[in-house]
Amino acid sequence: MSPAEPIQPAAPPLSLVSFNDLEDKLFGAPGTPERTKYEDRITLGLLPKSIREYRLRHHLTQDELGQRLGVQKS
């Protein structure tokens, strides 16, 4: 007969952390340079989608929006 395998202890329970607390831990508290850089990157990532949604909501083509903004294709 082979000896019985030892019983493994149960894993400790997971602790839940709010998203805001996780952001604070990873990127610093609001107002710190690291947090501002993170928030700026998030904003820049969302900007193209926001422009597209605005353009579609107002039934504008990219060229029409560009004319209204005073910019042209290069």
C-alpha cells in the first residue's frame, strides 16, 4: 500500500478591491503627476470614438466635419 497523500491547506479567501482603490494603488492618488498622466492617456484613447459619435449623431461626413472645424486633408 502507498501512503496517503497529505491534505493540502485551503487557499486563503480572495479580498475584493474597488476599481478606484486599484487605480490609486497602480497610478497614484488623484492629482499626482503619475495619475494625471494615466488619466490623460485614457482621455486621448476615448477622443476618436467621441468625435466619431458626434459626427454620426449630427449626420456629418468626415469631410463636412473637417470643413466646419476649418481643417483639410493633408
